[in-house]
Amino acid sequence: MDGPGERSTNLLGVRHILLVLSGKGGVGKSTLSTELALALRHRGHRVGILDVDLCGPSIPRMLRVQDRAVHQCDSGWVPVFVGQDRAVALMSIGFLLERPDDAVVWRGPKKNALIKQFVTDVAWGDLDFLIVDTPPGTSDEHISTVEALRPHRLLGAILVTTPQAVSVGDVRRELTFCKKTGLRVLGVVENMSGFVCPHCSGSGIHDSLLFFLLQECTNIFSKGGGEELAKHAGVPFLGCVPLDPQLSQSLEEGRDFIQEFPKSSAFPALAHIAQQI
Ligand code: ADP
């Protein structure tokens, strides 16, 4: 294992690392981490996901690899590879638990030690992007993650919010965290931003451009909070991802949304976000 503050040899083949942060849980941070990884893979990249949401590791299930196990090799843990092309690799505490529903009831130092181990001891190989899904908020775990990754090619952070003022307020704290830790903000994503009803929006139309032009969006929560926040903070706004039943269903079933649902309402936003990274 490398010493503190040193570069981990296991990350030397990783070209870019990006952190996904949110002020609260349930706003779609793991969803965005997963779908961004799949969208980047779709663009021909090799992608890793490091799930440091130790108390709520949901990505193994979202990628339908929850029953798989990580193995040891000479340089550490071998991540779980997703799909036949093995272009997405995942490491999560979910693979280390005896039962998938086991709760992780650990104090800060133990969590911090595991995060450091995740950074140094996973044999990622060559990756274009490593996406790090963090727990909600700005805790010790975030500081440990940023400190452990600082010697590497840390591209920056993507902040996820829902449109409501309360979530936007929490993201303001994330912005302060990024400023204090010197972490570059790549941009803000507004998730669950409106709903396109598949029954009223011309889903029978097979021309995809026409379909997207005809979509009617209902703003279930308010709208525009993420964009306004980004403008106010002087950081890029990366886009709005609508509430999309096909997206939540494919996450439930561990299916590849990007591959299987290119006509779904959330697809263009996710593809556009991946394109900007
Ligand atoms: P977090 O990681 O922030 O706690 P998750 O990514 O686990 O949040 O998302 C919470 C729930 O919301 C999940 O069940 C997910 O399927 C659903 N979800 C997230 N974003 C969307 C969306 N744009 N459309 C539909 N469902 C979504």
C-alpha cells in the first residue's frame, strides 16, 4: 500500500477522476454516477465506478452485479466488471458484505480507513474515467476521499440537486466544501426536473427528433433551481434530467438504460451531460 499523500500505483492508468456529490440523499447521485458511466462507455470509454457511499451502496444492484464478489490479486482487489465488453468496472463495499442487506455501522475512522484502502488497493488497470459516488452531505468521508485522491488526476466534482429550494440550499454547502478543499466544480445537474408523460407526448412517433420536440414536460417540483444556483455560483450548468419511469425501472431491474432506452425522456440529458465531461 502507498503511504499517505503518495500516488497510488493502482491509479496510474486512470486518466480522469470525477466525484459526484449531493447535499442530500435520494436526489439521484448514484443514478447519475451509474448512468454517466454507461453513457461514457457508450461513447467508447473505459470507465470505473468507486462507490464510497459506505452506508448506502446501491450501485451493485443498479448494475445487477450485487451477487458478484471481488477477488484479490497481487496489486489488490480486482473490481467487478459489468457486461460482456468489461468496459465498466465497479468497486463497492456491497461486495465485501456477507449479506447485501447488512448495515454498515461504523465510526468515522474505520470508514476513512476503508476509503483510503479503496483508493490505493483496487487494481483498476487502464481507465479513461473513474467516477466516485460519495455519500450525501459533506462529512469526514468526503474529506478523506478528496485527500486520498488529491495526488491523482482529479478532474473535479459534479453536484447533483433536485429542483426544490431545500435541495438547492444543500448544494450550496457542497459548493462551499469544494471551495474550501480546492476541488474544481465541473458543473451542476438538476435531476428529477419535470416529468414527460409517455401517454401524452407522442410516444407512438418513431422519428426521435420529432418525438423530443413534441415532448410536454410537467414540472412536478419547481424548476430552474439548479440552473439559477450554477449561474449564481459562476459554475457551469450541465443540464436537467427529467423524472423518467423507464429510468427508475431499468435501475430497479439492473438494465442498461443508455443502451436499451435511447428514446426515453431522460436519455438526451444524460447523453448531453456525458458529452460535456
Ligand atoms: P442518491 O444516490 O442521491 O441517494 P439514487 O440515485 O439512489 O439517489 O436515487 C433515488 C431513487 O430515485 C432511485 O430509486 C432512482 O431509481 C430514482 N431516480 C433518480 N433519478 C431519477 C429520474 N431522473 N427519474 C426517475 N427515477 C429517478
